[in-house]
Amino acid sequence: MWEYTDKVKDHFLNPRNVGVIDDADGTGEVGSLACGDALKLTFKLDDNGKINDAKFQTFGCASAIASSSALTEMLKGMTLEEAEKITNDDIAAYLGGLPKEKMHCSVMGRDALEKAIVCYRGEPEKKIEGEIVCECFGVTDLEIERVIKENG
Amino acid sequence: MNIIYLDNNATTQVAPEVLEEMLPYFSEFYGNPSSMYNFAGQTAHKLEEARSKVASLLGASSEEIVFTSCGTESDNTAIQTAILSNPDKKHIITTRVEHPAVKNMGEYLSGKGYRVTSVPVDSKGRLDLDYLYKNLSDDTAIVSVMWANNETGVIFPIEEIAQAVKEKGIVFHTDAVQAVGKIPIDVSSTSVDMLSISGHKLHGPKGIGVLYVRKGTKFFPFMIGGHQEGGRRGGTENVASIAGLGKACELAAAHMEEENTRVKALRDRLESELLKRIPNAKINGDTDNRLPNTTSIGFDYVEGESILLMMNELGICASSGSACTSGSLEPSHVLRAMGVPFTAAHGSIRFSLSVYNTEKDIDVVIEKLPPIIQRLREMSPFCEAGNLKLET
Amino acid sequence: MNIIYLDNNATTQVAPEVLEEMLPYFSEFYGNPSSMYNFAGQTAHKLEEARSKVASLLGASSEEIVFTSCGTESDNTAIQTAILSNPDKKHIITTRVEHPAVKNMGEYLSGKGYRVTSVPVDSKGRLDLDYLYKNLSDDTAIVSVMWANNETGVIFPIEEIAQAVKEKGIVFHTDAVQAVGKIPIDVSSTSVDMLSISGHKLHGPKGIGVLYVRKGTKFFPFMIGGHQEGGRRGGTENVASIAGLGKACELAAAHMEEENTRVKALRDRLESELLKRIPNAKINGDTDNRLPNTTSIGFDYVEGESILLMMNELGICASSGSACTSGSLEPSHVLRAMGVPFTAAHGSIRFSLSVYNTEKDIDVVIEKLPPIIQRLREMSPFCEAGNLKLET
Ligand SMILES: Cc1ncc(COP(=O)(O)O)c(C=O)c1O
Ligand SMILES: Cc1ncc(COP(=O)(O)O)c(C=O)c1O
Ligand code: FES
Ligand code: FES
């Protein structure tokens, strides 16, 4: 059975900020239909460089939807420097925890955010280091190690 | 909350008549059937009564019925006994769409030096019979093909396959866990050597199964212990559950017609109404050869777990892929073997009905599911209104 | 007829509290614990609750508990997994007095190229430990020694044996089917790697068992199928029986003191009164190290089946040899291993009590058995009055 917290269920059943910001400052897309999980994240900054709106679209399980919804809520009011520091653990913590086999669903949100920030700054896409071990949304072994470390 | 249970291929409720049959064998007639005194003789007689009821549902004779602890044990036993009976043969044939109880036995054996042929299926889930027949060889110890698939309900032509296999003198086993009780089966008119049943798929208890073993089939026990089951399965007999399974088989025979008329009509209505109301929805599997109670429907651009969870909020129980693989995140091996596109495989939901379902159950699903799919599609990055159209 | 049930080592009645615990999981909460919806979550939670109750009776932790379908499956699994984990080792050690679930596994393996050492016992049924230790070798894949013998009740020094075996880095398994629930057991303070339980020996249902597997022990599933039991045992979980077994373990802990005081006192009175009243009667086995509920008594010059049948007429249930081998005409392999003379082995009766027995039950046997033995002896050509004398 799902061992989801009430917070996860709430964000799944009543997701916040679904959609796409038309004139977004940053857009990040990860995953693909083929892998069964995909996420599109868009954000808009205010005059002080803080995120004043964020929206998502997700194709994925309940954890992925809830994580995306949570992430967009967390982002609002943050500077990009603050936003960059969000880990998938933070997203899970915001939701009161995720089942351990579902922790990876929150990784997708973090990755989309990273991409969206890179996109905003106009930096060239970071060359992916490590070997791609998960065909779905291109998770690398290094990334998985990082996530494992972050998750203690 | 009122539960609408449409997951009868995962497990079924124990029929009230079955539970009643079981009750005396816990605290009242609890003797060990192997014991010599009269008090235990009652349990031994009950075993034989149940055995003959099971035999009768299958068109078998009582001596051909071996009670096991579940469908998985029946499958494991069949394959293991064929291997032990043919120590020189190092090849087995099975299919891409078997339950893990057969599939993982194949994988285990392939790690032990066996060559394992997995027969492919086409996009409708139909077996490539030529492929199967071409691969029969002097080295083949056993062919194991399920009678009906648990995820799509597709029925395979077991009589035909069994005959072709037997003509080559090869042992043939069928996992009939999903077929028994849903469609009429008469082993006596087939060339099937062994056949697996699981109690909890036909309103019997969990934790009881049967392996039918045709008279004359070479047999070695898988569960090694005492002399129970005519030396074919060690372990004190699970009297209460065996009594229950006997009753369940009797009931299944009595309900066979209802299953293939009323239940089938419910399934058909559910299916056609959902296809009518939800764009980009497609049935998985061969609708011409299908269990009467099962439908698997793929909804493009949405993900199965999300659909299940939203239905869960309304008390509707169904599954995506088989229960055994949910909890894993891969689309089911059955749908992948059929080449169902990822867009639909991830969003496939199986509804499996039973005689306990009502028109009202179906009404609720027909009303509630379309808006759920729509909401989820609105969240999906792949889905734009222009993509969607109704199947016609 | 009123039944006096003194065959609790063959099987036990399901405790009323256990049955009550099981009942909701047949027709009400029947969901498959692997399913995702809340309706099935109730069954998944019940499994975990039961698991922790079993763990607590054993001094184990929940993750170390694997549910199986019976004691036989637990024994088979333990031996099979040790074999698979040590593919290069071709030797196993067990004893002459094991239950067929272990003994026949040994015979099966000896047909597969394994060397099997069976440790002998002395006339009191005590193991020759030196023999066991001398035979430990680099080639030994597993040592399997039962905790207590089902026929005589003799308890083996498992803690000591486990430690000696582990010092050599060899896997140690114990069939504790007869010990668990009757004597206190705390695996955490031993070096036991695996331990078998069977539900129906401790007032749980038939057809459910446990294999304790110490954390860190290399494990391969014996029952190959779905991902249940953390990938360690395929097959849909037998929720009702698992719930019942959890409750039975809780009750066993609560009754442990009564078992070792009141039940033991009943057994002792039965034994001493019978020996006082029946000449040429002798206890089989080491009375200093014995289960509190069991006595095996040999009556010279008479045959066990005849005694059982005459007791049967009075509603008294007991056994000669183990239930698994009754139906065969050979004296039990346990008594033969102990070198019990044929005159006594053939006429040996096992009484095994439980907390449900009363003083009255014992009164009846004390009154009725002596004349039965006398009558049979009067028919026996071996028996002349002059042969007979009371043990003192
Ligand atoms: C010592 C011992 N081991 C194993 C078993 C087998 O248990 P089950 O009948 O549940 O398979 C029994 C009882 O039959 C037993 O007494
Ligand atoms: C086709 C098929 N075979 C085997 C099984 C295994 O049965 P059980 O869970 O009783 O071991 C199942 C159901 O789980 C099934 O659907
Ligand atoms: S996003 Fe893929 S399983 Fe959660
Ligand atoms: S005379 Fe009947 S068993 Fe020997």
C-alpha cells in the first residue's frame, strides 16, 4: 500500500501551480514519455531577483506530482542562489517524508530546477558527468551516489 | 467508505459458504489427518471430499489432485518435477507473459545451465505458436504455458498446444490460476500433464493451491517431508483451507454460467462506456479470446499509480500491471512483451470483476474515472487537447 | 464422545483467540497485501503486526522473520538456501532423529552427490556431540539439528552446538518446530542462523510456518515467484493464517509459565502413575532435558496400534511414533536410533499435552490405560506373568 503522508496526499490530490508560465524566465524539462516520468518546470522572477511564480507539469506517479507541487511552493520568494541549494531531501522533508522506494521521484523536481536555472543564466548545459545508469530521466551513477549521501 | 472491488485477478474475497465450510476445522475438528484415531479421521475424510470436488471442477480424478500451499508452489513443483524426471534434458520452453512464479523459475534455471526459450506474443498478446513449435526439441524437459494471462485476460489455445507438445513426448504444464473457475476446463479431454490452481483467485482462501498431475506422469516431490498427499507433498495438510478450496470449486462450477453472462456483460459495459467517454484509451489484448471478467485499458499520457490513487480516494480498487509487480516502477513485462507503446503502458489499468460485482459498481466507475483521467492529463507535459481523440 | 486430546506434538487446536484474530481476513479485509489501495493496506499492516509478534517470541527482529507455508517448507528452505549459498561445499550434517522434513532432504541430497553425516544418539536420545564436532569440515555447507525431538521431547543443547558450528564459519539451522512455544527461546543470545517454526504446533492454524533468518545470512528463495516477504518467498501472503500465527505466538509467550509448571506437572503425574500401575513400562528419552509437555512410554510385549485403537474407543488421542510415520508399520526411526529394544519400541506411546488439558484428562488415562495394556498382554505370546515387573 502507499505509505504516503497526508501532506503528500494533499499535494497529489490538490496540486498547486499546475501549468506553464508563458513568458517564463527559466524553463527546465527532464525525463521523457518513454521512461514513464517527466517534468516541466517554469519560473518567473520579480524585480528583486526573487522567484515570484513557478509552475509545473508532471507525467509520473503520485510522489512525482506531489514533489513537483511542493517544489513550486517552496520556490516562491527565493532567490536563485537559495533555490539552487534545495535538495531532493528538502522536498521530501517539506512533504513530511516519502517512502524510500519513492525518494527518486523527488530527484526529478530538483533536476528540472537545476536545468531551469541554467537556462535562465544562459549557461551552456552542464556536461553530464558519470555514466547514465537510469534510462529514465538520465540519472547518472554520480547523481545517485549524491542522492544516497544526501539521504544518509 | 463503500469499497468497489474490481481487482479479482489479484485476489478475491472468500465466499461466505467457503468460510462456513472452513470454520469447524480450526478449533473443533483439528486432528492431524495422518493420525490413527477417529477424531482425526473426520479431517482425513474432509480432505478426500474436497479433493473430489476439485477434481470434478477440472474433469480430473481425485488421485490426480495434489494440494499445495499456493499457485506459486504448484508452478514451482511442476517445473522442478519435470526437471528431476528428465535429468539429461537441459531446455525448457515458456512464454514472455508468464507470472513470476514461472518466469523467475526460468531465470533461476537459466543460471543453472538450462537453456530457456520464452515464446513471444504479438501486439494483441497472442502467442507465436510457430515459434513455440519450432523450438520443441529432444532436449526439452518441459513446456509451461499459462492458460489465461492475469493482466490482459487473454486465453491461450492450451488444448492445441498441449497436443502438439505431447506428440513430441514432452511434459506439458499450464498455469491455470486465472482460468480455473472463470472458463470451463476439462483436463480429461486435453493432453495437459500438469495444471496449477490457486485458491484465492476463485473465492477460496489465500495460501492453498493445487497441482493437477495426470495419472502416469513421473513425479518427484518439491516439498520434501512426510508421506502426505500420497508421498507427493510433505507437510501437515492445511485441512481448513483444503475444505474451503473444495467448496470454492463447487461454487465456481455453479457460478460458471453467471460468470460468462452477467459478469461478462458488466465487464463489456464498463469497457465500452469508458472507451466512449475517454479519448485516447485502448484495450490491451485480444478481445476475441479473453476471460469474461477482465479488461486492461491503456490511457495515453497519464501514469497508472496516479490513476489508482485517485480511484482509491473513491474506494475503487483496481490495479496497474500485476499486483506482484506494483511497488516496482517498471511498466509490466506483459505489456512490454506486447509492444504496447510507453504512452499507454504506463497508464494501463486492469479491472477484474467477480460474481460479487453489481451494475452499481460499474456505474460509479463510468462516472468517476473520466474526470480523473482528464485532470491528470491536464497536469501532463505531453498532453495537449489536440492530441486527444476517441477510439471508435 | 468426549475427546481427551493428548497428541499436541502431532497438531494442536487453534486457540479461540487465534481464530478470532483470523476471521476478519477471509471475507471482509481480503485485499492482497501487495496492492496499492488503502483497502489492501489493512492486510499489509496486519502482516507486519504479526511479524513483530513472532519476532518478539523468538527474541528476533521483524526483518528476520520469513513466513512460509509450514514447518516442512521452513526446513526445506533453510537447507536449500545453504546449499545454494555454498555451491562448492558438498557435505551436510544432520542427526538420526530429525523429522522427515530434514531427514528426507538429506536423503534427496545424498542422491545428488552430497555426503550426509547423520549424528547418532545414545539410548536416552542424547546427541553424540563429539561425533558432530569431529565431522565439521571445510566442505560442510550446513549443520541442521532440531531443537527438541517430536517423539521423545528430548531437548538438544542448541546454543552450544550453534556456537561450535559458527566458530568454523558454517551455517547452522535448527528445526525448532517442537520447541517454540514450549520452552523459552532467545535467538539473539545464540549463534543460530536459521530456525523453523510451524503454526499448528502452537495453537496456530495448519499450513503456516516461519523461517527465522539471522540478519546477514546469505539467502536464496526456495519458493520462487513474486517479490513477497522482501523477495525471500514468492506467493500471495496467507494473511489470515499469518495474523493467527502472530496471535498464537503472543499467547504462547503468555502461557510459557503455565506450560512449564501446570502442564509439566500433569505430564509428570501421568507418567509416574502409569509407571506405577503398569509393569514393564519405561520412559523413552532423557528425562533431564525434555519438553514439559511430552512423554514417550514403551510398554513391552504389546503393539502400539492396538493400544491406540483401544484408547480411541474411549476418546483418548495419542500416537505411536510420529504422526507422519504412522500408517507405516516400522517402529519409529527415532526409537530405533536410540536402540530401544523391539519389544518396547513397537509398544511405545507418545502423550503430548497442552494448556488445554485438565487433571480430569489425566485421571481418565491413568484409570483406563492399565487394563488396556493388561488385556493386550494377555493375548501376547511373548508375555508371561513372570516376565513382568514394575520399574521402580
Ligand atoms: C520437529 C518437526 N519438524 C517439522 C515438522 C513439520 O511441520 P509441518 O507439518 O507444519 O510441515 C513437524 C511436524 O509435523 C515436526 O514435529
Ligand atoms: C497466473 C498466475 N499464476 C500464479 C499466481 C500465483 O499464485 P499465488 O499467489 O497463490 O502463489 C498468480 C497470482 O498471484 C497468477 O495470477
Ligand atoms: S516519478 Fe517515477 S515512480 Fe515516482
Ligand atoms: S500384523 Fe498387522 S502390522 Fe504386523
